Amino acid sequence: MQPTGEWLSPSPTLRIDDLSAEERAVYATLRPDRLPQHVAIIMDGNGRWAGRRSLKRFVGHQQGAKAVQQVTETAARIGLPWLTLYAFSLENNLRRPRAEVSFLMRLLKTYLDGHLQRMLANNIRMRYIGRTRDLPHDVQEKMREVEEATARNTGTTLTLALNYGARSELVDAFRGLAAEIKHKHLSAEHITEADIHRHLYTAQMPDPDLLIRTSGELRISNFLLWQIAYTEIFVTERYWPDFRGIHLLEAIADFQRRERRYGGIGEDGGEVEEDPDRIRIAVS
Ligand code: FPP
């Protein structure tokens, strides 16, 4: 759903006492002043989780929905401003059996319906990105209802990517930009990165600092391609239905041990030459 008005920047309050004892132990190792602002997650492995237990795939999705709530509540307790979950891709919509797609839609609607009170209790604001206009109307209606009911919450913004594909997001952004350029009689040479950013579904949120992928696959799967240019990536073998708040905290601990350079030079990168013109370049 394209954002309409201004999105307030979330200002979550910490509720560390509400973490479990195990979560608190990991949280104690973190530097709260260096928490990521935005964590994005590719939730993968529901089907394999079920297969390992000789269960039907839909059971894996059901357990996956429980994991969504648990991870989101931990994110809210530690004051994570932005959490974005890849819940349903355009490719899932086109390539999965119709019965599975319609189950996922029912699960989403039931999830939104059943968790609104918990979202409100946890001060969570709900948003969506993707071509959500192509989802079933009853699902869209429920989505709108929950978005509106949580719009004034000031804690974690939970964004669900639904019927989402990063390439189609870019197509939509370029179409929007082209229309703007035509309307304002601007010239294409003046297009900047900021102009493209303004037309993305994620225009009002910061780029993710950390991208987590569960189930061990080393792929981006058409998720937030523009936005993850400098994002740190964390892959865990764990299947999504087994992922919990404590694993989010462990991924954040790993993130905090990394040095982000954005194409610059790191602290251990050696000395900077004062006068590089004096150095002879030998090519052998
Ligand atoms: C990947 O598992 C996961 C999905 C298709 C989407 C994620 C869906 C959920 C977590 C459930 C519902 C979500 C909400 C927000 C209520 P997979 O089926 O691709 O697993 P596999 O690769 O092992 O087959």
C-alpha cells in the first residue's frame, strides 16, 4: 500500500523488563546506543519446517505467523523503530498452488484480526508495502482497518511486505517519477537518487541497517533491492517457525560487532598516504 500522508518517525519506549530472562541476558551484551534503526527479515523455511515433522505446509505457515508476533513483540520491547517482514512476494502469488495462496490470505486476515489488541497493547504501528491493491478485497479491508486503528501508535512500525517484489517497486517508482517529470516539465538529467527514493514504497522510512534471512538460503529473492545497498546481511540456518525474539537479539549482537564502511576506509585499513603523487606505480 502506498503511504498517503506523512509518516511520523516512531519513538518507541523501552520495556526491557518485559523481555524473557534469556532475552535480557543477550540484550545486556548489546550497546543500546548502537541499535539498528531498521531490521528487515526474509522469513523462509515454513514448508521445510513442516516437512521435517511430516506435517502439511500450512502448519508451517501457521507456526510462522506465531513467530511473527513473538519477534515483533521483542522488537517493540527493545525499542526498535522499524521492522519490515517479507510476508508474501509477487512470485509467491504467481507461482504457488492456488490453495496455498488462498490459505496464506486467510491466515493473514485471521492474524490481523486476532492480533489487533496485542498490537495496540504493544504500541505497534502497522503498515504495508507492495502491490496490495491486487490482494483479495476482504483482506485489503482488514489491512486498512488495522492500519487505521494503529496509526497513532508511536512504537515500532511493523511493515508487512505483501504481494511485494523489489523490481515491480522500482517500476512503480519510475512510473511515478516519469509522471512527475512530465507534469512539472522537468528534465531527466536532473533526476537524483533522492528523487527515486521519494517514489519508493519505503519513502518515509530509513533503509534497513540489518537484513536477516532464515533457513540458510543465500539469496535476496527480490526484496528491497534499492534499499539494501549498504545493509548488513545475517543468514541463519534456523527455519522461520523456530525463530524467536532471542534470535533477533543475537542477530543484532552480530551486527554490532561489524564495522560499517559505506565504501570508506575502516579503522584497521592501514595508514593514509599523505602525498600519493610521490608513489611509483609498478604493474607487473
Ligand atoms: C516462506 O516459507 C514463507 C512465506 C511464504 C511467507 C511468510 C509467511 C508467514 C510467516 C506466515 C504468515 C505471515 C503473517 C504476517 C501472518 P516457504 O513456504 O517458502 O518455506 P520453504 O522454502 O521451506 O518451502
